[in-house]
Amino acid sequence: MPYSCRLFLLIGSVAIVTAATSHAQTLSSEGRDQKATHDYLFDTFLEGRETKFVGSGRDRGLKEVTVMTETKEIRHGDEVLLPEGAERVAGLFRHFSFHGDHLDRVKEVYVFPFSPDKAPPRSQQVKDFYRVQMPSIPLLDEPPGRMKIRFLMKDKEASCRIDDLVFIAQRQIPPEFDTIPYRDLGSELPRQRVEIDIDTDHELSIGGTSELQRGRWFRMHETPGVVDQSFERWAAERNFLPGRGAFKFNPGITRAWGNWEPLKERADQPGAADLSFFDQYDAGQRHRNTIAEFKTIPFAYCFNDWPDFMSVPLVGRGTPKVEHFDDAAELAAAYVEDQIKDGGFTAEWWEVKNESSVQSEWAHHWQEKQGIDGWGLLADFHNRVADAVHRRAGDVKVGGPSSAYMQLQVKDFELYRNQARFIEETRGHLDFFSHHFYENALMLGAYERRGTGYSNYLLGRYEAILDMLRAHMHKADNVLPILITECGSLQNGRQPSDNWLRLLAWNAYLTKSMQRPDQIDLFVPFIFLHMSWNPYSGDAAFTPKEDRTRHKTIDDFEPTTIANYFELWRDFDGRRLPVEFNRRWLDVVAVHDGNRISIAVTNMGGRQIAVDLSGAAERMGAVGATQTRLNYHQGEVVFEPEHDVDAAAIPVDVNETTVVRLKLDQELTPAKQLVMQRHYATATAVKSQGDPVTFDVKIGEANELASARVVIGVHRGGGLTQPLSVGINGTPVAIDVGDAAEFSEFFAPLDVQVDPSMIRGENRVQITAQPGTTITSVQLVTFVAK
């Protein structure tokens, strides 16, 4: 949590100095190139073209540009040549789209020169609109050739009409070039010293264990047997495991990929699948081909894209029609049962529908005017699939909603209320809840953007959202594990800044998640070993070598910059130790293993820091300190293998996650435990009108507390510009709001240590906040020494 002194050190007053203006820092070579592209877009390419700008003031930016407006009749195999310069600016956009007629007839498109033999995924397709994800732009030594789009139709004799082609940005592109991604943030200022102390007398127990449980955290977005065993061995050597994959009924089993007949609709029951298909289909081939180590580990799978004959046409990626919910559930259950029979095992966790919180995945959303209750139907469908799978495979866990777009504060917390309702209406059916968190494109330098519209999760929003959901689970009497089955960045490309955003996001989400083993059972970043369908994706650890046409084993590929994610974390493991520090926007996880202590540090603040571990090192008789770094420096992502450092001044840059180790001359054996527990008030998302609001928190036994903290989730547009007034059981508590006034939208936990003597079995927390503030959750975190 960003407002934490970690366990029992009282928060003091630490001034955070914001980064100086960009002219004090050097723009990288990539930055200079990107500025030239940006200037070309706004000064030249947009001239005479229709554009759409969104936002106002400093948040105003380009969202869409109509690249061409020319009505064309398109037949199977036709190509459309884009205007000159489109290839130069394409990488700045997330999607491209067409308006026209009969666009539902399009099977797929290919994009030259960026993706000539792999069709990028479409995100929306109806009769008069078709939107496709912009393919990853390969690293090129020379300027690319003109862009062109090749159309393939579902029926080779069919045709469609296009009236335009539009480039669409993920987030609006500001007219003024953004230098933040291309600078060493904070490098113009001296490092600030941050002391971190480690309690070696106790092990920290969270969720009933002191073990880090490495297998929960160090995963990749792969399932067993999908890639060649040579890749799996490479990952296993670095102690990484398969984490999660997606299974698409269409086209996974609706097209013939082997010596079997595709799945068909039942002749006697339209809309239902002919389940005799599984008599001749081998659902376990991949699982049998995985390495031995991966045949016994739990992983997650996600259903998606139900067959066309039972789904809503075009909208929602194979969303089953309401009248075919049971047919879809039985198909899912039959697949799980067959996979166990054919391969010997299946996923431990099955998600019902990928990212079903958004309409592009669940077609029934946002149709209230038609009398359709999208979230009610979503809960109902999850329940039916869970019940069907449990009947056929009782040990398999089923859950969801595999949420995307976790901006739960939107529309005055309407999105949160949808999630809360889902928790309530799936009670007794689901075994877990799952969610996805992504940093938007152009969101490097979170802290530097705090007053200019930073809207992602790594400045406290991630923790605040998880706390809201957990608190409501307690209210609904439906407390289930959370799975983070995707996280990362939405940045296209493989330039240094693109790779850096991915890496800092994976690392920061990881260190934050590792502190919640009492809540999170699985954490899977969106990183692949390689991606056959998008071979040059920036999310792949390996890309094909250009000097060969066959690409199967790892020798046919070359590692990318992000493969160093595996190296940074390859042997981070052990038993947890309590840590304490006095710094905002810092996360620290410490473990011991034999005669060494490993410490992961993530710095999401705006200043480069020098971590001082000398006090702890001296007290425990450490014989040396080392550091492993994966960082952005002078325009490049740099990996520094483990090397000796001064324990009194360990460098950690802005947005960096680093791994530090203290070497001991003998094995560490703490004799005691410090047991941590979180206790939530069940009231959530309570809007303040300036009057006191009361929250009740029960903790059970309160006589043996070593220390305690109160944690208050807070949201306010325009920042928190007045202090919170907090009382616990009638005793005032001073809580430091720090830099909360500097945010254009503040959404994060605030916390402070409290005297354990004021904590009772039943506690009343009274909070007075300025109007417009929403108290998103309230909790007491207690520590008992044993």
C-alpha cells in the first residue's frame, strides 16, 4: 500500500519534491525520433483530415483521425492502399476501423508491411462498423513501405463496402509532445536517502503462512504444452510456471485443425452443441506434451468465443444467447471433462468468460433501455457454467468475471456497484473472482502525471480497489480468493519506452500483489514465452530469428529485452520478514532463505532514492550486499546482473523495481512470528457531504496486539485538499494526507499506525472528510507477536 510505513513504524512528515521541468533532462534518441513523428502527425498528417479531439484544457488530445474517406466495394482478397505517411504514424494508435455496409461479412484483415501473415484481432464487428487492433510494429532499420490492408471475406463470393478508414488512439494524444517516457525521471535532483529496517527476530505471517509461496506469483501467460518443451525448460530453469491461457471454442474446435471433425450444432436441437464431438476429439494432446514439471502444477484457463450457432451475432466475442445459456454451460463442462480424460489433468481454475465486464466481450451489457439486465445475466451465466462444471469435475474451481477496465469509480462508482452485485448474485456457485489491471499507453511517469490526469492503478488505485472488493465480500458473506489473471501495459511497440512501461507495470503489480497472499491466490502478468499469432509482440520474451524460416525450438528464436523479467526474479523466494520504512509510494517485500535475505523494492514516487539497509545489515552481521537491476537509463532498458553494492546507498530510480540481497555468515532462524490480519468494515463507497460518517470494524480478540494500523480508502476528484478527521472508538487519530492535494483525481489508501490499546473487539471508526470525498473502504490491520 502506498501510504504505509510497513507494519509498525509511525509515519512522519516527509516532503516529496516533484521532478523538475523536462529541460533539465536529456531526451533520449528514441524520444527525439518520437518527437519528429509526433510533430509530423500534428503539423503535416492531420492537415485536411477529419479529426476527433476529446478532453479539455491540458487533458485535451487527439482521439481519432480519419485517414481516408473513399467509398470502395471490397471483395475477397482486395487490398486498400493507405495514404502516404499512415505507416509513419500508425504506431501512435491502438486500433483502426472502417465504417461501411455488410462489414459483418469480413473474416479478417492483414496489415502490410507490419503484419502480412497474421491477422490482428478485431475488437468490434457489426454490419456498418469494423474495428481491429493495430498490429505490433516490428523494429525496422529502414522506414517502412506504404501501409495497405488486405481483406478476406467469410464467403469468398461475398463483398462489402467501406466508406472510410479511421485510426483510433488508446488514450488521447496531446498536441504538445510528451517527454516523460524518454527521460531519466528525477535524474536532475540528488537521490533521497530512504532507510529500510528488517525485523529478523520475527517471521511475518499473512494468510496463515510465512512462506512466500513463489508458485503463486512467478507465472507467465502460458498453459502447459502450448509452446515447445525447449521454451518450457528455459522458464522452469528460472523457476517460472505456466499461469493462465484462453480457450476459444470458436475457432478452437469449430474448425478442423487435425484428424477430427469440427464441433457442429445438434440437428435435433438448434443452438445446442453435438457433444458426441468429444468421442473423437483429443482435448489432452498439448497437456501430454508438456514437460514433467508442468504436469502437476495448478494453472488457470479461460473460456471464450462460444460457437456462432449459440451466440449473439458479431457482438461480444461469442456471447451465448440467453436461451442457450444451459447449452453453453454443458459445452464448457463437457470440454473440461474430456480434457481430464484425454490429458490426465485440466486447469485448477476455469474463468467463465474473458473480460466479461465490457460489452465487447459480453454482448448483453448496457442494454437497459431494451429491458436487458447485462450484469444480472452475467451472474446467471457464471452460476450455470459453474454448476455444470462442478457436476462433471467436482474438484475444478470456476470463477470470474475476469474483469477488464477496473475503473470502478466511474459514473459515481456505478462500475463498482456492478462488481458488488456480481459478488452477491454468484454466492454459493463460484470458487473465486478474477480481474485484470493494465497501465494505459502513454502512462510512464505516474507520479509526474499526478496532477495532469493520471488515471491508472499504480499510485494506490490498485490497492484501494482490491480493498473495496474484499470488504464487500465480507458484507455479502462470500469471501473468495482473487486471481489477477492479466496485468501489464496497453502500449504497442518494442521501443525502449514501450518495453519499460511493460516491465515497470509487471514488477510494480507483482510487489504490490505479493503483500496480499491472504487475498490473491494467483498472479499472472501478460507476458508470453513467444506468440505464434503475433510473433513480434512486445509482450513476448522471444521473437523469431530472421535468418531462418522454421521457428519451433528456442534455438530458432532470440530473447527480447523483456526476457530479463525472468532473470530479475529467477530465485526470489523464502520466508517473509517484517520490514519498516517511512516513505510514500514505496513497496518492499523481504524474505529469508538460508544465509541470505532478499528484498524487492518498488519506487513509484517521483524522486530517485538511495536505499539505506546499513542499520539492518550491521545488526544482523551481514557480510555483503548485492543488487540486481532492471531499469531505464539514458534511453535504454538496462539489465544489471547481481553485483556488489554499498548497503548504505543502494540506488533505486523512479518506477524501478530492484532486488537486493544481504549475505549472512550463518543461516537466519527467527524464533517468533508476527501475524498480520486485515479486518474490514462492510460499508463501502460512502459519499461524504462533510458530516461525520461511522464505520464498524470487528476484529475478534484484541488483547494481544503488538501494533495496528487504520487504512482508509479515499477517492476525490480534484484531490484531497483538506485533512481527514478520524476517530477510533472516540479517540482522535491524526492521519497525514501527504500529497493527496496534488492529484487531479486522488484514489488511494491513507494509513497510519494507531496505539493498539485503543483497539477493541468491536470498533467504531468515525471519519469526517470534505464534500465530494468518497470513503471507499475502511480496515484495521493488526499484528500479533507469537
